[in-house]
Amino acid sequence: MESYNELLQMAPSFFGMSMIPEDRWKEYGYALLTIAGSDGEVSEEEMDWLIIDAAIAIEVEEEVIDAWRDFDYAHGDLQAIFSDINTSGAVNYNKLLIYDAIRMSSADHDYSDDEREKVSEAASILKVRQEELISIEALVEMEMALDKMRLIIF
């Protein structure tokens, strides 16, 4: 059995993006922006989650971050974005992208119905089963609740 530290190395906070080739990180961000922006805007908190939290964690290059900032998420086409990424070789990539999309969409504490619908569309395209999607949403809700509890206690 693998040690806890080995598991942490295999599953960092931004595992989804780190599992695909660096030359596809831009498209991964485009997918997240398209989903988070499906309610009409990518909030400052959502953009911070992508650029500050995720990008810094995995050392995304500035040119990719600039491309994310300039991306027209309102016209993002998930089907085209996912075909550009080509996820067939990445283990659990599809579920991890959905996980990151829900986390980013929830960064402003408003996981809207439009964002839920776009996540569901993405899950369908990526062949993530409905019961897996529900479990991932529940996991993100539990993590957020634990974060709130941690803030209250400490």
C-alpha cells in the first residue's frame, strides 16, 4: 500500500490540469471559464481561483494566463475545447475536470443553475455518469463546509 505522502504527490489540489500535457493547459482553462461563465460572468473570485490558486500551484506560464484573461467564455464551445484537449490518455481526467469546474464555479459561493447545467453538459460530453457527477458535487459541498468550519474554529 502506498504511503500518504505518495498519494498526496499523485493527487495535488489541481490534479486535473496537472495530468494533461502543459500545451493543453490553455484549453483546460478555457473549459473551466466556459462553465463558470455560463451564468453570464466569471466573477473575480472564480477568476482568482483559476489564475491565482490553480495557475500558481502548477506554475502555469504567463502567456497561458493572459490567454485565459482574454478568452471569450460566452462563446466557448465545450465540444470543441474537449476535442482539442484529447483526454483519452489521462486517467480520471474527465472526472477531475468536472471537479475543478465545480470548485471554480463555486469559488464565489454561488454555484448557479446555469453553471450546474453547463457542468452537466460537460459531464455528458466527457462521459461522466450522472451518479459520479452527483458524488463530485457532494464532495465539493463537503469540502466547502469543512473550510467554513475551519475558519469558525480557528
